[in-house]
Amino acid sequence: MKKLALLAVLVGGLAFGQSKKVVASDVHWWGYKIAKTEASSHDGTVNVKSGNIVMKGNQVAGGTFVLDMTSINSTDLSGEYQGKLNGHLKNGDFFEVDKYPTATYTITSVKKNNDKIYNYIVNGKLTVKGKTNVVSFPAKISYSKGVVSLVSNKFSFDRQKFDVAYKSTMQDVLVKDDIDMLVKVTAK
């Protein structure tokens, strides 16, 4: 009976794919402020709390990444200004990390792309602040010796679709709706 159960597990693993655990990641973001007098941007990082990439043979078939939104950090500023921006990002002005400490991206499909560098289009669902929307991006994906690497091209998503809506009391400050991201993940 034990042999039959082991065989069922092995066959199930081959049919549904093997899960590779995320062992390294780098998620970088860019946000843009548009003021009447000038435009500026801020950029920073957010940590991957956990994640996996599901392989079917040597192809990515799925995966899930949990972002630790409490780790969101601006890297273009320092000192007091960095602290103020990080506070805005973490409070109700933007991501409400006390209420929503994580965001999740789930890969729903991966399709070949004709681009020579970014050879795949990754399709998935991003959940931020309890709101889920489709987000797709071009990525370079490679798999060798049990290690999968996924490196995205810079891509954008509309923060308004996730209720990330900064409500400035200053009439001359606007925050662009699009947030740009660049994602690098290694799993084995």
C-alpha cells in the first residue's frame, strides 16, 4: 500500500509540476510626483516574504510571491526625508500596511514572447489592499540545474485599481497613477 501511495505522489508531482522555493529576490519600484513647478520621482524596494515558482518540465507553469509591504523603503532619499516618505507609503496615504501587511502576485500563465531578451510574458493576478487585478509583464526566464531565474523588464500597474490613492491637500501636487516595477527572482 505504501508503494502505491508513493507512486501516486510521484505521478501527481509530474502531472502538476514541481515547486521551486524563492531563495533570492530584488523588487524595485518607481513612483512619480507631478507638481505645477516640476516633476520628480522616488524609487525604492520591497522585500519578498515568501514565494515559489511551479515548473512543469523545464517551463514555468505557475507560482506565487508574497510581498512584505511593511518593508517598503525609499532608496533615493536618506535621513528625515526618507523617514517621512516611508511613513506616507506605509500609512493610509498609500498602502495601509498595518491593515494590509502583504501583497500577493500569483502567476496564472506564462507565454512565449518574440522579444530576444524578454522571452516570455508572465500573466498573473496582483492583490494589494484586498483588491485583485490582472497584471502582466515581459520577463527573461531561464532554467538550469534545478534553478529558475525570472527577471522582468520594467513594467507598470495602475495604483488606483488597488485603492492606493494619495489624497493630497495641496492643489499643486499630483501623484501619477502608474507605479513602475522591476522584479528579479531566483528559485530552486
